[in-house]
Amino acid sequence: MNYRQLRKDHTFTKPLISDEEFFMEVLDSGRPGLEVVQACIQEQNWPRARSAYLDYVEATSRERYFFGNQDVPGLAAFIHDQYQPEAYEPILAEAKRVVDLDIPLYGSKRMKFEPGAVDWNGSFHDSSQHQLFLTRFGYVLPLARAYLLTGDEAYAMCYNDLMASFIAECPVPKDDTFLVEHCSWEPLTTGIRMFMWPEAFIIFLSSESFLPEVRMTVIKSFYEHADYIARYHTKHGNHATMQLRGLFYTSLLFPEFKASAGWRTYTLEVFPGYIMQNVYEDGIQFEASPTYHMTVLRDVMEFVELCKRHNLRQGEGLVIVLEKMLEAVMHLRTPAGELPRFGDTDVIGGAQLTSVMSNGARLFGRADFKAFGEAKLPVLTALRVGPEEAARYAAMEARPPEALAAVYAQGGYMLARGGWDPQAMYVAMRSGGGVGGHVHADALSLVISAFGRELLVDSGKGVYEWDAVRKYIISTRAHNTVVVDGQNQYVRNLHWDSSVGAPAKVWDHRSNERYEFFFASHYGYTRYDDPVIHSRKVLFVKNRYCVVMDIMQAEKPHTYELYYHLPPGDVGTSACLKRIHTLAEGQANVMLLRADGGDQVNATLESGLFYYDQTYSPKPVVKYTQLAGHATFVTVLIPYEDRKPEVAEVRTLGALVGGREAKPWEVTALEVELDGETERICVNHLSVKAESFLDATGNPVAADLIPDKRDSVEVEFEGMRFATDVVLL
């Protein structure tokens, strides 16, 4: 049995509170301005009390939100005067679809309903997420904004009917029976409704089509939502921050509720703590997914804005965290204007990114944030902040940052690019970390893009169903990293458990005009009886190629499988797969050259799954396999745009350590020739001992106790001696 079947059984749910209960138990009728309402209550004249109260709500709407319903005509005039129609036409187009009950669900999926027959608790398409998104009500925002811009009552009538239908069909649970079920009253979906509803409620107060009885029903439902979340909100992760954001909204939207002052005080006290729980000191949200980084960032941004609007103190800590999170988005952003799809991340780009960066630029006055925002404040933000703030933003300078690389050792990202233009080469590596069900087994996984196209891809997030496909998507073999003995880097028992991703250590980052260098290790496979340490070093020769060096450490032989996931499409190969290249027509391509192992490395081509914008596609996967204890894989990845390089060769060179020939896992020495240009590369693996991260009991050593051994071993290369770990000649 579930909520759908039990929702009309008052053993499990309760009917919407009556007018008498609302005015006697919920409303603080002693507040200034409610004198007429109080007199009606004393007379027990509930219809008159309701009418007087709704008049009061409308008259005080400006105090409740960023603007009041009285401001709607002026805001509409401002938008029409200052913005071209193409800036708001997508809003109108989406609202028209919603009026036709063509409702957006999860991702790009939609559902068409007949009038009066929205199935709020149905099953749609391939995932329970679709029903949740139906009841999260994101689509009432384009409805409300279209009404503001046009005054067309069709939008208001649609809103009125949707709200009345949902509240009638989805009564609030009596207790915590349905907390863990994917249903209309799971706490996350409940919390999201609480911050999706306020703007539409305020805007539609201007419409006679928003009927008085439905207005009262919506207000009562706001109360029931807040009461439910106050009792049952989640205590961890992004769910907690979204639910508290919703509770805070309701406390400000209806300060006349007796409970609102307590809700407001509570959220002001605990919300900063939940944000500090969610966000590492370096500004990265802890679930190892740019999607959920953006989710929590929006929670913080909204909380800060609401506090500012209502003259509430929230402390400087949240403002500092917000700025760090925005800086991280700026560096995570790919040249194509999306976020890398690490962890549970699908397509995050376009207006989702530009609106956040525009708002960040406005809040912090930062030209580098505006470089990734809009020239004018996005329409949706301009509606909230008004003409004066929009004009100030429009006058701001936009200038990209000077730094081309960023390392987030706690958050687990190492990021570099050849420039800030859309064609520049971009490299991002997961350097460990992450907690909870949105983390994938992707430590040291790499993505690369160049010439506006992702060339080394992440498999994506998949659909949130605990099936074989989802288990593949989160697995180590679905990522550009090494699988040891066929197992994932860490063990996940349940779909949404709070497992910690493979522990990792960032050892080095070097940067100059010619290259960026990353070095990190992960320790997920030290759980084996014979522990295995995987270290990865990436030498990014700017806007030319990447050399990826994987060093495997173990006492006994293990099966090492290095995976590289290529974009959907065909590939070309050479004998023994020493050379592999993609074959996309009219787009950028990438060539993989192997420079290690000889006959002991077996190369194969497989087919994998690629999930992008709610769609699965097959993709080619390169797998390099070897059986060894100490071992290396060395791969050179060369992006190209118009034509394949005529000359692309990698040759292994020699190097000496202490007068003897260095072993492959001690030094990587190469010559890379690319269309007439040749570089010689020497990377020393002896200076830093990756095993020094763990003590004799297998636990991490405190960071301050690990000595910095970089550049501590001398190497002889090309007749010269170098006391540096990275040489590029």
C-alpha cells in the first residue's frame, strides 16, 4: 500500500483545515492590521473573517515577497520597455503549453492531461521522478510570469484550477508514514513546492480568476506544508537546505501565522549550519555533482536575498560561502557553457548558468562573474529587483578572470583550460571526495573538451531507478579511470545510502604559460588484502594535447582495466589499437595514442551507455588491460578540429635515476611529435610516495604530518640533470 492508494483514508491523511480552525488556531489575529478580522472571529462569522483576511493579504503583499501584486503593472511595463520580445517569448511559449495541460515533468519529458483530469499521483514514463516533478510545480512560474507580462486571464484560470485540484487530491499525511516513499508528500518535494508557489501566489492576487475560496485553500495549504516540514525535514544533504528554504519562504510570506516567528527563528539559526555541512571550505558542495552544487548554491543565494529583502541578519558566513560557490561554478564551466557531468549531473547550461552568474555579479559587483552572465539582467531576476538594480547591473563591466586553472582539493576537482574562449581546450579531473547517493565511483576520472565539443565524456547521471543501467552509470567502469579486479572503487549498499567516495589526496598542481600539471591518488582499492593505490598525473600542454599517466602500486598481480569513454559515433583504429580516433564529420575529434606496456597491455573496443539530456545512446569505449603489480598506463590524447594531424607520434625515451635506467613506474619519459612540433617530456614518479598518505593501520595521516617531497629526487634526462618532477623541453 502507498500514498496513492491511502491518501483518502483519514487513518493516514487529514482533510484541509476548516476556516474556523484556521482563524482560531493558525492565525495570530492580534497583529496590527487584522482588527476587522479579529472582530469577525469574535462574532464567529467565518465568511466575513475570510473576506477581511484575504483583503489584508492582498493589501500587504508588498511586505511578503520581493514585490507585491500592486507592482505587477509597473513591472510589466518595465520589461516591455527594456527587453526585446525574444527575452521573454520562451516564458510565454511554455505558459501556453501549461494552459493546454501539457505539463513539463523530469528533464525533457512532458505529460498531456485532459481538462480536470490531472493525475497527481500517477506513474509516468520510465521513472518515479516524473510524478515528483509534476507535484513540485515548477511550471506555475512561467504561468505567473506570462500573466504578469500579458494580463491574459487564461493563465490565472489555469493556475486557479491546478492549485484547487492538487490540494483536493493530495491531502497532507497525519504523521511520518510516507516520509521515505516517492510520493507527493515526501519532504523534498514538499519543501520545493514551498519555494515554487510564493511568486505565483503574489502575482495572481491581481486576478479575479484566482477565486477567493481557492486563495484561502492555498493559504491553508501553505500552513500545512510548513507545519509538515517543520516536523519532518531531512537532516542532511541538499534535501535539508531545500526544505528549510521552503520553510523560510512560508514564514516570511505569512508572518501572521502564529507559528511563523518560530519557523523564521529556527531557519535563521539552523540553515547556516546545514550549508556548512553541505559545502567544503573550498566552496564545493559535498555530493561530488555539479548539479547539486548548483542546487545548494541557489538555496544559499535565495536565503541571502530574502534576508536582505526583509532586513534580517544571516551572518557573513553565508555570503562568503556563496561567493566561493560562484567562483567554483565559474571554473567548472566548460567552454561550451555547461557544467561537467560528473556524478549525478545532466545538462546544466544556458539560462540556468547565465542567470546564476548574472545574479552573482549583481550581488558581489564582480566583472568576472558577469563575463559568464547576460549583458542585461535576466528578465526573471529583473522582475524581482526592479529597474534601478537592473540599470546598475547593465552598466557593469564584464571581464573573464586571469586564472586558467583551479584546484579544489577538498571538493575533488582539478580544472584547467587553454583560455576562456569557446574553442579552448578544457580538462577536468575528479580528485576524490564526495558523500551520499549522488556520488559516482569516479575518482581520478577525466573529461576533456576542445573546439566546442566534449571529446572524452562522462557517462552521465542516468535515470534514478535502482536497476542494472543505473548501477552501470555510477560504476567505475563507466568513467575514464582504472578498474582493479573488476570492482568499483568503493562499495555502495543501497541506492541512496550515504557512502563516502574513494578517499583521495591531491599531491601537486603546477602551472605556467606552456602547461598545467595535476597529480592525485585515490585509495579505494586499499581495502583489498593486497592493497592497490592508483595515482594519476595529467600534463596538459595548453591547447595541444594531454599526457595521462596512471601509476598502479601493489605487491601482487592484479587485473587493471583503464577505460576511456568517447562521444557517440564511429572510431578509426590502427593495428593492435595503438592509435584510436573518433570519426565525427564536421565536428572536433580526438586521437588516443598509447605509449606504454608493449605486448603486456591488451587494448579492446567496447560499447557503453551515454546519458545526455534525458536520452541514452551507445558510445565507443576504449579499454586497456594489463595483469601486474606495479604498472603504468601512459596515454596521449590529441584533440583536432578540421583534419587529423598528418604526423602524430609518441616515442618512449630513457631516463636515469641514481645512474641506472628508471623503471616505467618510476619515470615517464616521452617524445611527442605533432605536425612538425616536437616536445620531450619527463615526469618523475619517485619524489612523492603515494603510500605516505596512509599510516600503518591504513588510516589517513594528518595533512600537516605528510612532508612535501616534491622535486626531491634527481633524474637524468636527455643528457641533463633535473631536480624537478616535471620537465617539458
